[in-house]
Amino acid sequence: MRRFVLFFILLIIIDIQGSYAQKRKTERAYSSFTAGEYFDAIDLFKDAYSKARKTDKASRTELVYMIAECYRLTNDPKDAETWYRLAVKSSFSKPEAQYYLAESLKKNGKYQQAVEEFRKYKQIAPSDSKSDQEIRSCELALEWQRNPEPYKVDEMKDLNSPNSDFSPAYGRDDFGMIYFTSSRDDAMGNKTHGATGQRFTDIFESRLDKKSKWSTPVPVENINSEFEDGTPTLSADFKELYFTRCEAGKREKKGCIIMYTKRNGDKWADPKNIKLLPDSLVAAHPALSHDGLKLYFVSDMPGGSGSKDIWVVTRGAEGEEWSTPQNLGPDINTAGDELFPYVRDDGILYFASDGHIGMGGLDIFKAVPQPDGSWTVTNMKSPINSFADDFGIIFEDSQEKGIFSSTRKGRGNDDLYSFELPPKKFNVTGLVKDEKTGLPVAGSVVQLIASDGSNLQAETGTGGEFKFALKQDVDYIFLASKKGYLNGKEKETTKGQDKSRDFMVTILLTSIDRPIELPNIFYDFAKWDLRPESMVSLDKLVETLNDNPTVTIELMSHTDSRDTEEYNLDLSQKRAQSVVTYLIGKGIDPARLTAKGYGESTPKVVDASIHKQYPFLKEGVTLNDDYVNTLANDEQKEIAYQINRRTEFKVLRTDYEAPKK
């Protein structure tokens, strides 16, 4: 009995010691987390989780949530998704776990699943409107993936390492030298960052060789320290350099400062703190304007819109003191993070944000300044942006090409990518067809007439096809001609086109071996004055005559058989003459026009198109009185009369020459 009691007491002591050890592990994990050492905290939380009692479900759920948080804050959405899934399964789960699960799915490019999880969060927290924006972001991301912008994006394998490489800056005006931030093994010091598990970053440089290959990156001399150094920006003459330095210590947070140095011969002078803010505040990610009079930077100081905002300081001339920082306002800054600004020489600002509607984590945005001081902000969309973090963009002056940073391969590490907007390419592929039969017209000549003065010519093949390469911002006319046909044309323009495009046009040629009906020529009953709705069709005839300046035509007017032949003949002559008078008023030479009324003498022969529209009229029959009187009712008879009342023209000659003036 005494042995049993002693054994029981020993178990209690072991359990107490285990609980105390468990408590110490958990405290160490939280201590690392609070200090921002998220990478270090992962194993500590996992160790604590493995030792936690299975019966203590609330504590185990909290530890799972903290592991997920560490993965989120070390920018590892893949593992974060796994652990948030575990967290939300528990009845002890926090609402935030549901939101961050949805966010992790979005950052992993699983947009449809993310929408479902955001909707679940909306049910849990109906008063939190941020899920609506995230759902809209996922919907737009899918659309932008389906219809990407025409940028060409390539990984810069010569520069990237297994660690983080990001935030480039050009170091020469020929763009053959770059500076960038990296935590690669060549970085100074042996310390490992507790938040990332990588070395402290340094600024590296690389140059293009004659074969357009980047040299092996090396640390920039006299710039880097034992702390975090990165996000360089240079002046327009490449003689001044600003960058970020963050002094990080074990289990403590220190601020970031902006350093400045000037080129001294081939080397940089010792960098100095420009002291924009008190040491207790963060100033990071500098971006110098082209004129050197504005410096944009990132800070979480009081007075901003959210976690980290973009601010600006100004000066009247180089060497003067910087002004009091001004927040860029709600057009730029959100409740989220705005980071990595970059400004071009036209004043357009680029920055990364996870607060505006975007495709994943950080997206790159373009902000155009307006005369009233506001900004117009647009997402740069796919392929510049992705479901991963995209940030730190730079351009080669005014060209739409440069470099940006991204974690898009899913490794959690930042890499450098080049991008370029290729020249827009435009082509037109066309077909020339017979208007009546729809068959291709081979051997027709197609002339390209361009607003920039260029003029090209092609002949259609056996399938009636032709093709031209087009230029940007030009209007085009394609004029097709062949003996026995009226010339036909189509128009296209490359003006206002923001992407490369292949146009398709079909030119219909009308044969001159038969009369050509003018549709929608209307008169009031028993009158010959043209009604206004007739003008559209006649204006097209004017255009046809201008496109065919060597033809002369006869305007032919027909009536139905009601009333006397004499009356109908006179009425049709007056109607034909009214058309000729209209055409003369539009500048057509009277010598090219003849008016003739046919009255009821030439009833219409039903063709395939009329039969298709009115199946009760048999193809090939003539709509004379004998046939019309056989129709079933007055409605069908009225349709036949209407078809007979028509205006046509036929080509008389094709060798007309206008008198010389």
C-alpha cells in the first residue's frame, strides 16, 4: 500500500513538472512571437502543441491558431492554410481563423475556395465589411487571369538566389547596373533573422555583360552593416543613394531609418541617417522623385490611415532640410499596408498594397496625380500581379519595361522578375465575297488606304482572302475591286487599341449584271416626295457612287399594279427623278444619273432571300396580278404589292470620265 501511495505521489510530481515545462515552452513561444521572431516561434509553438494535453482542446486550438499566425506573418500561405484549416475545425476557434483561412486560400490562388470561406466568415462576423471587398477581389482576380495585360514577364535567374532578392534600383542611365536587396549567403554577418529564418539583408549590385548576362551579385562596398539594409533608391544622376536600415536585436524590436550617401569617385561615402522621424518611429522604403525635391517613404507613425502608410517630404533645393512629413491621403493609403513606393519622372507613383482590391497579398498599383491634388489609383493586374506578393517595381525611364519583385513561385521567398510591354501588333485578315451568293471572289484587288498616307495593295486568293499588317493609331480603308462588280469597302482603326489585335473584315462586292435594289426608300401614298427615313439608304448610294467614280447608273422606280398603267408610269417617273435630284444635291454629277419610271410593267421575281423572309411566296415566281390574286388573304397580297413597290439602279457604263476643270 505504501509503495502504491509513493508511486501515485511520484506521478503527480512528474505531471506537475510536465505542466511547468509545458508552461515554460508556451511562454517562450509567445515571447518570440511578441518580439516579432515569427520564424523562431513556429517550432516553439509546435513543441508546446505536441506536449499539450489532448483533453485541453481550448489550449490546443489556441496553439494551432498561433502556429498558423506565425506562418502567415512569415509569408508562408501554403502552411498557413493547413494550420488555419485545423484551427477552424474546433468549436474553440476564433473568428479571425476563418478570415485568415480564406485569405490564405486567396494567396495560394484558390479563388473559388477563398470566396466560399469569406462567405462563411461573413456569416460569423456580419458587421465586418472587409469580406465583401475580398470576395470582389477574388472575382476580379479570376477575370484578370482570363484576360491578362500584354506584359511579358520573365524570372531573372542570373540574379535570384534560394533566399530573398527584391526591391531593385537602376544604378546607371543605360540600365546595365542594378542594386537590389538580398538575404543570400554573401550578406554581411552571421546573424539569422528570427522573423524570416534568413540572414539580415544587404544591398547587392550586378552589371550586364556584353552578352546581356547579369554578373554574379556582390555586396555594395561601404553601404551595408550588421543590420538589415535594403530598398535602395538613387537620384536621377545616380550620384546619391537613399536606403533603409533596420536595427534588429534578439527578442526586441527597433525602428527603421532612412540612410543617405553620396558617391565619392567610384565608391560611396559613409552613409548617414537623414533623421526624418524620431528614432522610436519607423521610416523605410525611400523613393526619390526625378527632380530630387520629393522623398516618399513608408511609416506606421500616428496620423496615418492604417498599419503602414506612404508619406512624403519635400525641399526647395538639393541640400536643404526635408519638410514635415505629409500623408498621401485616402486615395493611396488604406487600413492595410502600403509599401515600396517608386516614382517616375512624370510624377506617376507606383506602390504595393494589400488594402486596395488585389489578386493576392501585395499587389502593385499605379497612381496618377490629378490637378486637384487627388490620385487615380489602378491595379496593374495580371501578369504583373499574381496571387502571391508583388512589389518593388522600377522602370527604365519612360519605357514600359523594368524589374519587380514577387513571391509567385510559392516558395515564400522573394525573386526578381523582368517585365516588358511588347510593341503592339495589329493585323487584318479579310474575305471578299459576292453580296448575292456569299461565294468568295478570287482575284479581286484590295487596296489599303491609311490615314498616315501609306497605300498598299493585295490580290485575293482562291478563297477570297487577303491580309495586311497594320500600324498603331492609324485609320484604315480597305477598298476591293473586280471587273463586273461595284467596288466595295470596309473600315477599321487601330486608334484607341490598348492591346495587340487581329482584325477580321468581310468586303461584299455587288455584281453589275443585274439591277440592284435600294432598300428602305419610302414615299407617302400617291406621292413622290422622299420621306426622311429614305435618306440613310440614299446616302449609302452616294458613298457607292463616290467609291465607283467611273460608273453611270439608271435610277429605276417601280409601282404595284393598283391604279391605271398611265398613272403608275407617271408616278414612278416622278419618284425616280426625286432620287436623282437628291443625289445631285449630294454632289453627284448629273451626267452620271438617268431617271426612269417603269410603273407596274416589271413585277419582282421572288428570289431566295424573299422566299426565306416570306415562305408563302415561291422562289422563282413573278409577282404579277395573276399570281398575286392566288394568294390566300389580303395580308399576303399587301406584302406582294409592297415588294413590287421598289427603287433600283443598274449600271449603264463603267468608263465614265469626269470633265476636266
